Amino acid sequence: MNLVRGPYHEGADTLLHGEFGAFPSKGSRYALSLTQTALHIQRLVPKPDTDQRTVVPLAEVVGCHTLRSRAPADRVAYFSVYAYPLKKRKVAVGSGRGRQRAARTFQVDGADDYEKNRAVAEKWAAAIKCLVLGIPISSETDIAPSLLPRRRRLLLLINPFGGRGLALQWCQTHVLPMITEADISFNLIQTERRNHARDLVKDINLADWDGIVAVSGDGLLYEVLNGLMERSDWEEAVRMPVGILPCGSGNALAGAINCKAGLEQALGLELLLNCAMLLCHAAVTPLDLVAVTTASGARCFSCLSVAWGFVSDVDIESEKYRHMGAARFTLGTLVRLASLNTYRGRLSYLPAADATAHRPISRSITVAPNGCLPLQRLPLHRALSDMGLCEERHALQGAELAPAPCPSPGSPPPCSASALPPPSFSFQPLPGQLLAGGVGEAQVRGPPDELLVPLGEPVPGSWVTVENDFVLVLAIYPSHLGADLHTAPFARFDDGLIHLCFIRAGISRAALMRLFLAMEKGSHFEQECPHLTHVPVRAFRLEPLTRKGILTVDGERVEYGPIQGQVHPGLACLITGIDRLKSATG
Ligand code: ADP
Ligand code: MG
């Protein structure tokens, strides 16, 4: 058990208080009190030496189940609380702290008959679940399972090739057991090819789902969002909560979600467990999308970034180190630093009048008239082979308790008496989710880009244009460019801003390296590097004047040439879990 120990705490904010036995029993007894933020557990028997109690922050709790004994005559009822606290010590060098499951089962035995004990267990489970899901309750509330919404249904889309190819293994070992404890029912579909996820979400029945979760890197979420935007009912479809369980090599959005929750920066499995825990908490945040148009007129919806120069070069060139996971970007950065390129380009933007820039525009930048350039186009990169659906998986470890009968819509349904808790894993595609094979260019849908004029026309007079030699140009919307790249610390998911960052030529390799190293902590703007500029904008246009280069949208390569975009504030809906973790864990 690795629960936080805190001082004794009896406040006016206590929602429930009770004295229970434990399971396995061993004769110990506990006093439990539930507040808005934590479950306080005080051992009564055997009497502890100190007055310390165990505090389980509800931010780290994912669910609570009621159970009953296998012996039908047994009058006691049980409830289990499932928490995922941080491990106390680092398990190995570089592996971070990580989370560890800590389940505690309490025995409700105050009454002479089972029904009364069961009602108490259900009341506790309902209260804990309400708090986990952010359903407001107070000491005045008549707490009952009927307060809970129906079981959440999530569509999990998993890219078996994301990152180091561990997505499926991590999902089965860590994610599915956790979300089952959170009473989330799900359908898990393995993508078989690029754009499979995009095609799947085009045909789903929206009413069947409470959310769509990409179990992969940022690329799969990009597919999901664009698939939703390609539907004729895009306006409704894009409000479907989308989430991410980071299993890719580029996990920027997961890094931003982790940071927003107040959690320490994490990578790999630690980040995945943080995000899975947050997913169980269900809260959503509006997410800005940027409509991006490229030279051929293709339009897509981006949730992360548009990059040119150093960043996109590293992203695409490091594909060959994919087996290294997130470390591929570190190696790619070093390789790129050794042969540093600069790119001439014209950058235009519509400043966001009411937002603050982190570096004023330097005087050395020339303001130039606008024009359109004839540029070569490059084909889209990479196609990987298909892979079949995986086998079904059943049953977690057995136990001596069985799920109690649960009449409420928010509780798990009764299931066979053999397993605890009751998983219902399914890996089959749903009926009606057939692939839209052989379709041509997707129809352009979504809100009009009222701030943009066609790429062939000069930008409006209210825009600013700079022409320069750049090391990189990056339009980023959330706070992170990678799980450990806190590139725009001031950014929020719904600030309605594109954070235009650029580094001009003339910067030394050492200074560039310092910037990237500082970016891990998000302190790079404090270096006051004269070559680095940040401007918050609503729209931008980038016209490369160097003939060869790489442009990426959300880390995926797009055609090289003029590109522009405008923000659509809060268009999508992101599952971010909780905001209050810091205060809850103290
Ligand atoms: P990573 O962060 O490791 O790059 P992503 O989720 O971004 O992981 O996925 C990388 C690319 O793989 C994306 O462009 C995505 O569209 C594509 N993709 C998704 N599923 C498959 C699949 N089954 N086979 C091949 N490519 C896929
Ligand atoms: Mg933003």
C-alpha cells in the first residue's frame, strides 16, 4: 500500500463518516471519512502508535465497486476503492516514479441484514463515484446510486505501430483493467492502416459513444478529429469528447493534459498511467482547432502545430529511429544541430490584439509585400502494412468476492460469479463501421475561415508580414510540442490563440541547444534569446522561399509550399480529467 499519509483531519466538509471492517479481515477496523477531495482512513483496531491517518486523494481514485460474499447467508457487504497513487521511490534510473494500483476493500457490517449493509456500501460507492466524475454533492445531498449518469461508453482506437509498438501490450496490461474499475465500457479497435481511424469515425453513430480515445501518438487523434470534421453533421460530431492515451513517440497533447492536471512531467508508461487516470475522471475542456490550407487547396483541422525548418526536419528525419520511442527526437535534434539549415521565408500573421507576446518583434526583420510562389510539391510520406484484429481477452485475477447486485445505472452490471471486477473486453469492429475504400479527396466541411483570403491573394492589410532567414517557424496551440517539450507554457487548450514562435538565422548552435534543453522545463523564454520571437495570433500564412524543405501539420508531413491557417476557438472537446490535482494532493 502506497498511500499518502497526512495529519488527522476532521472538517465541516465531511460528506460521509463510518466505521468498517476490512477485507481480507484479520480483525482490523477503520474509521472512514469522505470529503470533497479525499478519503481519510484511520485505523482503529489494532490501535496505531500515532494519530496519523491515510489520505487517499480522490484525484488518484478511478472508481469504487460494491461486492458481496459468496456465502449467500453472509449479512455483510463490501465496497472496494481503486486508487493509483505514485510509487514512493523511483523504480529505476530514468524510469520516473510511476503509479501503482492500490485497491482497498471495506466490510460494511453494522446492520443485522444484508440489504441494510448493502445500502450503506452503495451509498459510499455512489458518493465516491460522484466525486470522481465531478458530480456535485454536499453533506445535504441524499446520496444514492441514482445520482450517477449511465456507464460511460468509450471507443478506443489503437495504433499498433505507434511509438515503439507497445500500445496494445500497455493497453491490455494497464489501461483496460483501470478503466474497467472506473465502470467505463468500451470497444477497442486496432487500426489496420493509416486513415483507418479517420474512416471509422466518419460512420459511427454518435449517440452510441460518450467519447473517442486515441491510444497512440498525436497522429491518430489528428485522424479522429479530421474524420469527425468530414461528416455532414460535423458541427455535432466535433463536440464528441476526444481523448488521448499516449502510446506514440510524439505525445504532445498528452503532455499538455498531464501538465494542466498539475502532474509532474512524465514520459512513457508513467505518462500513460497519468492520462488513463485522468480519463477516468471524465471532465472535458473546449479545444481550439486550426483550419490549415495548403497550396493545392487541401484543408485540414489541426490540434497541435504547423512546423517548418528545424522542428519538422527533426520530426520527419527521426522516423528512422522510431524504435527508440520518444528518444528519437533527442537523437534527431542532435543530428540536425550538427548540420543546421536555415530557410528563407515570408511569414504573415494577424496579431491577437488582446494577448501578450513573449518577445517583441525585432527591428532586424524586414517587412515585405506579399505574393505567391511557385513551389515544388512533395508526395505525402509513409504507408505501412495492415495488421489483423487481436484476440479477445477475458477475466482479471480471481478473488473470493463477487460483485454485489447493482440496481443503479452507474454501477457495473451483475456478471458471472468468477471474476473481480467484471471486464467485458471486446476487440471486434462494430457493425456499420466498414471502411470507406477508394474515396477521393474528402469533402471540405467545417466553419468558414473568415480571417483568411485564398493563398493566391495578398494577405489583408491588418496583417503583419516579415521576411527573413529562419531556423524554424512553429505555429503551436497547446502548451506542449512533445511530452517533455513545454514549448508554449502560457498556452491553454481554449485560449483562441495560435502561438507563433520563430527563431531567426544567426543563432549559434550552442544557443539553439540551450533553448531546446530549457524547453523541457518551459524556461526557454527566460533566456531572452534575441533570435527567438513569440507572437500570439489568430491567423497566419507561411510562404517558404527556399525551394526544398519539410512542412508538418501535427507532426505529419504535408505538401511543401505556401500554407496558412486560422484558429477556430473551442471547436472540439478534449477529455482532460481534472484540474484540481495539485490542491487535492497538497
Ligand atoms: P507516433 O507518435 O508514434 O508517430 P501516431 O499515432 O502519431 O504515433 O501514428 C503515426 C502515424 O501512423 C499516423 O500518421 C497515423 O495516421 C498512422 N497510423 C495509424 N494507424 C496505423 C496503422 N495501423 N498502420 C500504419 N499507420 C497507421
Ligand atoms: Mg491554445
